[in-house]
Amino acid sequence: MSQSQTAVIIPAAGSGQRLGVGIPKALVEIAALTLIERAAQNLSPIAANIVIAAPPGFEENFRSIFSQAHLSAQVVVVTGGATRSQSVANALAALPVTTKYVVIHDAARAFAPTNLAELVIAQLEAGERAVVPALDVIDTIKVVDERGYVINTPDRNSLRAVQTPQGFTRDAISAAHASGADATDDAALVALLGIPVRVIPGSALARKITTLDDLTWAQELAVRQ
Ligand code: C5P
């Protein structure tokens, strides 16, 4: 059982500017639970440790939330960075030495189910070094230049919309962040090292809460759950 050797990192230091609610997005409440609590609760069963990167200045708010949350995993709060990659790097530095598998999960994907993370871990246990959940894309995607003209149209069959939780061996993710490089997800940094990234089916529940529409979706889902 890998639970004792698994740590979850939750980058939660985003400002939530696109949501426009005036507080860090991770502290937005849906049916009386903040996004960060929901994200941590859903992933707590798979891990011994959870390291959360909080927006600078909000560390104590996060600590106070988790002092009362009673999760089975032990929660540590670190200060987030200026970019998502930096927030993850700060959290990596706080992992216990016993960590073998690292699952990285956006606070904004607060409704991702526990079993999605379990499927990611199962792939790591089977020998993969990097695993990402992803959905097929429905729209035709175009690459566009800065003047607004289409450059090309990648074959839709080879495109996927990638989500979190993403899973890595500790060695792979530490090496990926060692250079201080920046990317919108962690798998991109691991792939730069030539490490194969395994794609598994994602979940509609792992939707990233970014806009007011997403918030409405989350509120309706929370009422139904
Ligand atoms: O900005 P984006 O939507 O890609 O953010 C994805 C996740 O990364 C969010 O959970 C957000 O809180 C986190 N993030 C962070 N540090 C930053 C920017 C974003 O932890 N500087």
C-alpha cells in the first residue's frame, strides 16, 4: 500500500482574478466548504502528507482552516510563489524524505474524485514515472498568431485537455523542478527531461473552477452530492 509513501501537493496560491470575487480563489466557499478544503478532503485518503501552497499573507488563514479539518493526512502550509510552478517548487521543498510518489492537484479542481487520484497512483505503482488524467477535446483547436490569424489546425484526435491530479515519482518531479523552469502544468516540465508521460481518462468532475459559470456548476454539483 503506497498511501504512507504518497504526498499530495496542492498549489492554491492563485489570486482568482478571473473569478473576480476579491479573495483568493481557494478560499471561496461552495455550500459552506472552501475550495481548498474540498480539494484536500478528496485527496486525503490516498496520502500520508498534504503540502498546500497558500497565497503570501494568507498562510495563517489556511493553517487555521486545517487545524479544524481533521483529515487523515497531515497538512503543512507553505508560502506560494509568483507562478504556479514556483508554488509547486516551494511545496516540494517541504516533502518528508519518506515520500516516493507525489500527486499534484490544483485547488481550483476541488471536486476531482478520490478515485481519479487512485487511478493515477495505480499507474505509478505499475512503474510509470509521470501520469496525467485528460479528456478528449470537443472543439477544433487552432494555433493562432499574435495578430489573430490561424497558423495551423492540429489533428483533434491527437489532442487532450489535461487535468489534475497528476502523479509523479519523487525523483522525476524533483528533477523537473530543479531547473526553476515554468509551465502551466507539471507534466510539461517532466516531459522536458524526456520522461514519458502516461495519459489516463480524466473526469468531468475535475473541471477547473475559473469563471462564474464554473462556480455555478460547482454550486449545483455540491447541492446534488
Ligand atoms: O492560474 P491557474 O488557473 O493555472 O492555476 C491553477 C492552480 O495553481 C490553482 O489552484 C492556483 O491556486 C494555483 N497557483 C498557485 N500559485 C500561483 C498561481 C496559481 O499555486 N502563483
